[in-house]
Amino acid sequence: MRATSEILPLPFRDPFRIARALPHEGATTVITTIEDADGTRGIGEGFPDAYYGETPATVVAVIPVLVETVAEMGPAPRDLAGAREWLAAAAVAMNERISHNGAAKCAVDIGLHDMVGKRLGLALPELLGTPRELPPTDFTIGIDEPGIVAQRAARAAHFPALKIKLGGPADLATLEAVRGVFAGPIRIDANTGWTPEIADALLPECVRLGVELIEQPFPARRLDQLRWLQERSPLPIVADESAVVEADLEGLVGVVAGINVKLAKCGGVGPALRMIRRARELGFRIFLGCMEETSLGIAASAAVAGLVDWADLDGCLLIAGDPFEGLVLGPDCRWELPLTPGVGVVRRPA
């Protein structure tokens, strides 16, 4: 088994900013191709986020070590039950070899699922045993002047819900401006940018303006503040930066109402599926999120979206030129999962 990786720049359609990062015009992802001894190839994507300690360079450096670890297990079985067990064991082996590095693990995990699905002739939902009926995705708008955010909200008003990035001095004005052009549910994400004083002042305004949920208002380790706000809030508080991997879930019981699962955080489609199932057992509502990645990563995420309450799978819609094709957004803003074996997307011609 061998792997090759490519660092791929992704320019944005609009400038994109969140509370814990400076404005930027584009992102960078890593595309990995894994080839088994029989010549079967799988492609995966790992989107690095410096907040979680990863860069494109670290992802590229770690992937060969992870692939070497998986190769030591021998080839995947050619029956469905055996293949599922092998994929789960591969994720365990990668975690035992290297801690953290969720984006690198994600690239390998998606690539392995794509490879195994192709070998068995199964599309990803059938390989995983997940439903094809999905919730619609929302559309995300980054921090900017309230009038500019409202313009972008009006342009995206055909989406059933909008996710608005907050965490700046114009948060209330931004919400008022968006509500002036959009009648549907508004989901807000402060990306750790609020203080308890800000949250206390904005909470009644969020209720008044029809906000559906509040995502990660406080720093990741301030579970005490998250609990304090959830106890006072009629809206669900959703942990994102506080809920990186499955092991984080136990500590969030009684703290927040929901958690945000992202493949690039937790290590891929297999770990995401297990994290979703464990979150259900613990009583959480589940938000399936994404990074600003291509439709390769979004297609892998969408394969588990039928198990969640809210979907925020718009990363490939934020970039100016998606390098992959095969994933289609329906008129109801639900992703139509490919029927072809594996993840089901292919690289566009250059």
C-alpha cells in the first residue's frame, strides 16, 4: 500500500472570516491517493486547521506513517462484514500510532473507505449502512460589515437555514440585518468569541430574532461557561471546538444540548459515524459540520448526514472552483449521494 498527497489551494467565492481567525481569501486542503497492492485506488481529503495543531505540511508528513501502519494489517477482506471490521481496526491502529492529527487521519480514512467501496462495488452509504435520506444543508456566511452579510444572506435565501458567523462588535446589528432579508432559521456560531457578559446580553435578542441554535460561544475548555449558558438558554448550545473526538463526549453530558461532528476533527468518516452513534446514546442533538473543503470531503460527510439533526455541509459551496465532480445539490438543498462505488466523486479535468 502506498500513498501520494497533494497540497491544494482553494480560493473563496467571498472573503471568509471567523471570530478566532483573520479574514482570508482562500484555504488550503490536502488530497491523498492510496493504492493497494492489487492496484485499487482510493482518494481522501484532510483539511488542516491550525487551531487543532495542523498545517498542510504536517498532514503531508504524517500521512505516510499512517498508511504504513494500516499496511501492516494486511489487505482488507473482500466481504462486507470483514471490510467494515478492517476499516474500524485501521482507525484504531492509526490512533494508537499517532495522537491527534485528525485531518491527516481523515485523509487516510476517507481514502481507505473509497478504496474498499470500489473493491466491493459499494457506494459509501451502502458500505457504511447509513441512510440516503439527508437533512438539507444550511449555508454559512462569515463575519463582515452587517450590510455585506445581509447582501450575502439575501443571495443565499433559497437555503432553508443560514449559519451566521459572529464574535465581533457588530453581532446584534448583523443579526438584525440578516433577519431583515431572510425569514428562515438562523444558526449562529461565535467560534469561541463571546464572553459570558456578551452572551447574557445577546441571548434574549437571539430568541427574539428567531435564532435556532448557538454554536461554541466560549473557549473550548470553558465547559463551566457553556453549562452556565445552557442552563439559562431556551436555545440549544452546540459544542464544536469543545467536541473534537468521541472521547470528548462524556465530559459534555449535562453541559450542552448538542455537539458538532466534523470528519477533519475526529479523523474521518468511520470515526465520525462512531462519534454520532455514541452522541445519540448520550442524548445529544447532533450538528454535522465541515471545513472549507472540496466536494470530496463533503461527499464523505454527507454519507453519515442521514443520522444527524442539522447539516452544515456547504464547504465546497464556499470555494470558487471545486476540483471534484459527482456530488449534486438538489433543489431542496439536500445533497444527492452518488451511486457509484466508493465516495463517488472524481477529479475534474484540468
